[in-house]
Amino acid sequence: MLKIISITQLILAILLVVSIMLQHRGTGLGGIFGAEGNVYRSKRGLEKVLFNSTIVIGTLFVLFSLSYIFLGAKLGS
């Protein structure tokens, strides 16, 4: 059981890194000096799907991590 949770954690970790890296931030060189010039707008299309999937993957990763800790302590491994 712990092996399945461990493999699932690894897959979720890779998916989480990929989904975070795919999110685009429109900051240019001015962001380094504090002149970001953000325009607040709502997320649409693929950007919204990617944002929501990142939240779901992160939540699943935390839940699987906690279950691994609790099952490992229960089984003594």
C-alpha cells in the first residue's frame, strides 16, 4: 500500500512541477526594479484550466503525503 502511495506521490510531484512551470507570468525586465505594471483580469480558457488543475494536483499531493505519513506510522515502517 505504501508503495502505491509513494508512486502516486512521485507522479503528482512531477505533474505539479509541470503545471506550475507552464503558468505564464507577464513580467518583463521592469519587474526586477519594482515597476511591474500588473493589469488585473480574469483567467480564461486554458489559463483557467491550468490554474484550477494546479490547485487540485497540489491538494492531492498534500493528501497523499499525509496518508503516507499516517499509514507509515501505523504500519511501523
